[in-house]
Amino acid sequence: MLTITDLHDTLAHEDHLGWGYACLDVLSDSRRDRIDRAIVGVANELRLTTDQLLMWSNSKHGRWLADRVYGNDAPINRETVRKELNERVIADLEAGL
């Protein structure tokens, strides 16, 4: 099972390019904690590996989640996360799309 530490480790990984989910560093600590927990919950539902989580956190979908939550004030919950983290998104990322 993935943890919040695993999610944060993706941001510190040498292959992370510094955008994607990293754009959520503008959130307050309490909002960031809530979105982190929602992301890890969805990632575990999908049975993602740490490599898949890294791929997602470094992707446009990670950035789009940041835009939904920060830029558009979407609710911080698993339903919002699932719009940018789901089986189709992971399959597209793995296919290089």
C-alpha cells in the first residue's frame, strides 16, 4: 500500500521534473494534507506502484488536479482526484500519451 510519504518521495525523485503535482505546493498545510490523503486513497484503490505514482505526479494530470483544486476551488476529495487519477489516465501515461 502506498503512503503519503511515498507520494512526497515522488516529488523528491531525481526523475521528477518539478511540475505536475508539485504545483500544489501553494496550498495551505491543511488543504495539502487533505489532497495528499485523497490521492493516496485513490492510488491504492487503483493498486498503483510507486513508479506509476511517480509517473502520474510528474504528469499534466497531476498539474490539472492542482488547477482543479487551487485554481477552480474544486472540493478536496477522492471524487475530484478521480477526474485526473484513474485507470484511463494511467493507461494513457504508460502508453506515452
